[in-house]
Amino acid sequence: MTAQLTEPAPQAWRADPYADALRAGQGPLYLRRRDGWLLPLEVERWCAEPDAADRTVLDRCTGPVLDIGCGPGRLVAALAGRGHAALGVDVTPEAVARTVRAGGSALCRSVFDPLPREGGWGTVLLIDGNIGIGGDPGTLLHRVAELTCPGGSLLVEVAGADVEERVEVYVEDGAGGRGACFWWARLGTRALCTGAKAAGWTPYDIWEAAGRHFVHLTR
């Protein structure tokens, strides 16, 4: 299944299973595809301090940093602690609240809404699978290019497998609670690099840390 969306469905991520998991700081929580396939969501890791893999991302950040889909804000708070001007954006109020409580700055907005410092961010983050936002990576990559300054960077976490899929999913908690359906995407390194070039990005670096996979793109 494919999607041509220009923005995510915010109500899906405001649904109780996701907000409840963030509030509790733990899962279980999953993305479920219509065919029954489950993708576990690592709520405990998101709510913890940055781990070794996260630190490889933080070390590559330069200038003011925008974290798209910041979740509970571990990266935004860590960047602020390092002296960066950093802002998280997330469509879930509980995620924004947790980010602020952690010491970071965040707005409850979609990436497709007007945002501060448009065209002036030195680094933009799409970590924890957030290249999937909206189910249309091409549109998302073009939008991020609008947000980033000339010569700026985009750091993306990709799937470890060579995958390119756009599917309809919903969030569930494994105990019968579920949110609204929305479109999501999963990309491996090859698919991301191909799509990124079409959106004006140049692959700069590829690395793996603690079983997670990342791509550094530049404008």
C-alpha cells in the first residue's frame, strides 16, 4: 500500500495508548500493520537518558538543532545540556510536556506547521524511525530542506534492513487499546539515500551503533 500525504495524522499519536505509555515511561507499545505485523516501539529507551548510539548522533550536531518527532525529549534535553540551541516538535502534548520537564524546549506542532527559524536550523534530526512521519518520505525530506540552513545537516535513523515501505498502521498497547489509523513509512539506507538526492540532499556519512543505523545528509 502507498500513500501520498503532506502531513501526519496528529490524532493518531494523541491516542490514549501512546500518551499513556509516555506518561508511564514504559510499554508495551506497538505499531500494527493491517496484515497483523507488529513493530515494537522502544518507549523505555525513548524515556531514558541518551544511550551510546544516541551519543553518536549528538556528537554530529552543529549549530541550532531541530528534533522532529522529539517524543519525550531525551535528545533535546541532552543538546541543551551541551549548550546547543535546540527545539523539539511533536504532535503529542504528553511528549512535549515530558520534554519540557526534562529541561528541553518543545512545541506541540506538526513538522508541516509554521516553525521558528525556518531555513536557519544547522542540524535537523529524524531519529527513532521518524523518517516515517506522514507516510511520504519525499515530501518530508523536501519540508526538512526548507527548515535547514544552506550547508546544514540532516541526521536520520533508518531501518537496518534494505526496506522501502509505506503502510497504514495504528498504535496499540497489546492489551486491547489502540489508536486511530495513519500512514507510516520505513526506509533502509539505500532507499533513503535515493529519495534524499531527489529532495536536494547529499549523503555524507553512514554509520551503525549498538545495532541501530544512521545516515548523515547535507544540503
